[in-house]
Amino acid sequence: MIQSAVSVGVIVLTLSLICASGCIAQETTPEISFTGEIVYMDLEGGFYGIISSEGTNYLPLDLSDEFRKDGLKVDVSGTIDQDVMTIQMWGQPFRINSISVRSDMPESKTWYEGQETGLSPDEKLGMTTLLLKSSSSLMTTLNEYDAEVAKVALELKGKNLQTSELDSYLEKLIQKNNGVYAASIIDRSGTIIAIYPDSHQESVGKDASSQLAIKSVKTNPVPGMSDYIETIEGEHAIFIVHPLYSSSLSVTGYLTALYKPDILVEEALRSVHDNENSILVIQPDGTIIGYAGLAAGTLFPADTNQTRNISMNDNLPIASYPAGYDMITLGTESSIDNIEYPVYWTSIFLHHNPWRILVFK
């Protein structure tokens, strides 16, 4: 009887200690609430994280499928789990108690129905079909280019970025697709430490950290794409950038591939272009990335290395709506004629960077 009583006492004492330790643990991990953005991280097979408005990275352990949308703004509450080890090596492990889409998010504007274009049903069908084909082809091309950069970045994982062997990796990237005219490796400070081909060697040692895409990937180390930029050598380009990692998954630098925009767009649209319509690829601010089916110099400067912008109707909300149709006045600032064109447009995105594809008669 005495032995039994002692055993019961030990059990009770043990349960009491477990309860007490549980209560203490609960008190040391209070619930926190914040506003953040869902981000897709293309690392270790891919996963979703949450970046708070203060810039803190959280790794949700129990994010439901309905919230697995890159760029979604959310209100979150939960607790940090300090006892969990994850393979992602990113953010603080976080258990969600409640999550909701921000109530003050603006209403989604997906389609703009503008002025009637006056086109026949067959003409409308032809333009919208071309719009679908051209946007799909351009997106496919960008994804293929991005995949090649990602592949080389993975091969560089854990490599010494100060070695002379880097040129072989950069050369391989250039040989993979015609649109790449230069590839470089940038260290964590934003300084170019290797570049290929040799004709660009004068750029080694130059500071590239002022480029917005480089600033972005330094702040948030995920792949990105630049706007239409002027390079250090004075050429105009689009570049795709991927972070480089050590074997322990710390950022060691960045891999960039520079593309001539006209060649990129021509390669993407060559197989889909028809003889009835023209295709124009722009940034939301009107900067021209490339075009197909337009006589050189008709609407734009003929010099392909010159920064080109188009002026559009002030009330045309191409930058606000991902897709739509309207009548549009295209022309450069020096254009005299005010000719209206029926136009259909849509948008594609690579790493959050939007391009608009316009099809017009």
C-alpha cells in the first residue's frame, strides 16, 4: 500500500510539473498580430511565407490553401514556435490562430470595357485570339529564360564566388538562349565581381546596387526582373536576377542575365504574329519593351537602343486594369497625327513585374 501511494504521488507530481511547464511555455510565447503579405519563396522546393509590414519574415506552419496566393495582403495573429526546426531556413516558424484578407483591400479591377471599337465580330475574334497567343507565347519565353537563370544559380550554390571559374557558368547561360547578351555575378554589396563576355570586363568592380531590381533582391532574396533600364555600359536592357546561396543557404551574391528587349520580344512573337494586327509590349508607364508588325519609325524612333515611350489617351487605364479594350491614340511626343486605334490589351507578370501586351489594328 505504501509503495502504491508513493507511485501515485510521483505521478501526480510529474503531471503537476508538466502542467506548470506548459503554462510557463504558453506565457513566454504570447500571441502577436500583424499585417503582412503572402510571398512565394522559390527555395528548397518552394514554400509560402509571410512578410510583415515591418519587414519581419514569418514561416507559417499551417497556412491553408485558400491563402496560398503570392502577393495577398492579410491580417494575421498567432504565436512563434521556437521549438520547431524547418528545412526552409527562412523566417520565424509561426503557428496561425487567425488569418483574413485585409478588409481595406481595393476591389479587384480585372477588365476594362472602354469605348466601343467598331470592329466586326470576326475582327474582334482575330484580335482577342492574337492577344491570347501573344501573351501566352511571351510568358512562355520569359519562363524559359528564367528557368535557365535558376538552373545556373543552382549550379553555383556553395561555390566560391572569388574563383576564376565563374566565367564558365556565365558562358553556359549565354549559350542557352539568343536573347542574353551578357551575364554577371554581383556580390552581396551590389558590386559586379564577374561578367561575360570579355567585352564587358570594364564593368567589373562597378556598383550596380542602384538598380531597383538589385535593391529589391538584396532586401528580399527572391528572383526578380528589372524594368527597361540603361546599363553601366550605356546599353538598354531587361535583366533577370536570382540570389546565390552558400551550402548553408546564406546569400552569397546574385546572378543576373541581361537581355536585349527587342530580341526577346521578337523571339516570343515571331511564331504568333499575323498580317492583320500589330503587337506592342510596354511597361505600365508606357515604356516600350518591343513590338511586332509595325513599320520602323511609324510610331516610334527607329533606333532600337534609344529609350522609347508612347503617349496614350489620358483616360486610358492600362496601368490600372490587367485587361480590357478601348480606342487608343498612340504616338511619340513629337507625333503630329492624332490617329485612334482599336486596341485590346492584357498583362503578364514575371516575379511581380508587369508587362502589357497591346494588339491593335
